[in-house]
Amino acid sequence: MPRYESWFRPWLDDPGPWPVWQMTPEEETAAAGLLREAVEPTCGQLKKTYGCEADTFGARDLVRQLADTAGATERLFRTALAIAAVDHYRARVTPRPPEPGGETNPVNRARWSRLQPFLMTRLTDCLRTNAEPALACCAISGRVAEQWISEAQLRHQLKQQLLDSDLFDSVEVSLDLKLPVPGGDAWLHGETAKTLATLRESLARRQPGVIEVLRDPATTPAAVQVLVVYRLEAAEDGWTTLACYDPAAEDGRCRLRLRQRGKRFVIRTQPASETLSAVSGLRLMDLTPARPPLFGLRRWLRWVLPWGALWYVKRRCLIWLHRKRSEKLVHEAK
């Protein structure tokens, strides 16, 4: 059974929760502005790719609607936490969770004063690079037909044009239509398959990936669930299991199970959501690495000790101990 795994773990790399997160009016305006800036390029690309079909079922209207609803502060904070968790892992830095006492603790205030600007910068970078593909993904999967060019209609148009040219007395037109770009479920299948292939390559190098879980855009805002995938297991029965870090989950963990049926993916979440619509696909987010702020001794002695090697050795030991403890609990339960 193929298994691809990084050293990322939710219980080690979760940088939150920070209940003091509050976006200032200027930050909210900036985030909304980035989403609005992505609307026209996205609509233009849809028009260029699908022509008049971009408006037949309201794909471009959906882009404008999603841009107005995707900027909820809570969703943006969860996205920032997922990105920050991966940044800490890539930099081989263990995040410092908040100490007891909340805002009344001066240690928390000092850490938050440096962490909050980092989270906002990473969130801004994410919106700048991912807003357009995220909006386009929702519009194509939800508002563009899979066979968006009608073969019968195209055959009729070609036949009529040839007859109107007065070059032929009678015409019979046969077509083997292959769309340059699919739409609907076919496009979503290709995007999900590409995401899984990239995750395998990334996890083979011990690097986790950040994905957006795609749901029905008519009932679910864009980027409502952003996850960090740190393990992929492919079973003999055809099911693929993704172990993920979910900033919205109480323990930070969730699983996705996928199986291909024909030209579709069946995707199930564990635990299942009672409020969100069913998962329809996955999209890999494009993120550039960034170094998180450092605290404690590592901040002042970053060039003195081999911190990366120490992080690696400690991480291996903690994961080994956690696995042995889990195996013991399972054995005692039996």
C-alpha cells in the first residue's frame, strides 16, 4: 500500500488558536480590494476560454458574487493559520502557541505583536496569487456545462454555412468533437487528479501541501475550508486517504477519502460536516515559502546552533513516541 508522508503534524505545527485576531478596517478593505481586483481578470479569462458559454449559466456572475462573500474574517484567519503552519514546518521552526491568560498575559501580547503582521502579509500574498484561480475554479465547476459546445448545434451551423455558400447542392456533416478545455465535472476531475499527483510528489519529498476543498459554489463560499495535507495513503480497494490539518477542527485533524469512479471522484470527509455541502473536488494552492518570526533563544542565537538539525531530531523522537503511545492505547483497548 503506497504511503507518502511528511514530518508535519497538527499537534506540533498548529500556530493557533489566537482569540485576539481582529482585522482592522484597513486590513478588511485591503483583503476585499484584492478579491475585487481578481474579478475582472477572472471574468476575462472565462470569456476568452469559453466564449458566450461563460454567461449562459452565469459563470461570470458567480465570480462577482463569490468575490463579495469570500472575505469573512473567520475564514481568512483559518487560511492564514494553515499557511503559517506550513511556513513554520518548512523553516524547521516549532510555533509558539499562546500562553494562558490571553491578552492579559504580556508574553502573548509580545508574541502577537510580531505574529499578527506576519499572518496578514502571508494572507495578502495568498489572496494575490490564489484569488483568480480559486474564483475561476468555482465558476467553471458550478456554472459551465461539461460539454459546453453542443455537437448537434455545431453540426447544424456548419451544414447551413456550407449550403449558404452555394458551392454544394447537398451536404452531410459528421464531427468528432474534442473540446480544447473541458467544463463542469470533467474539468473538476482533471483539477482533482492534478492535485493528487502533485501531493504525491511533494509528500515524497517530505513536504506537505495546502489545498482548497471545493464544494457547491451555490451554497458554499469560496475557500471556506483550507487544509494542510501531510500524509497520503493509497489502499488496494481504490480508496486514497489524505490526513490533513484543519484549523477549524477542535483537535486540528481531519481526513479526506477519495475514490475514482469513471470520470468522477467520490470524496468523503471524516468527520462529516453537518453544515457544509458535499465535497466535489480539490485544488492545490500556490504558495511561496516565507520565514516565520522567531522567538526565544532561537531569535537571538539563530546563527550559533544547528537549529534545523535539532528540530529534525526532536521531531523524529516526538513522532516515534506518539506512535508508540497510540499503539499501546490500541492494544489496551483490545
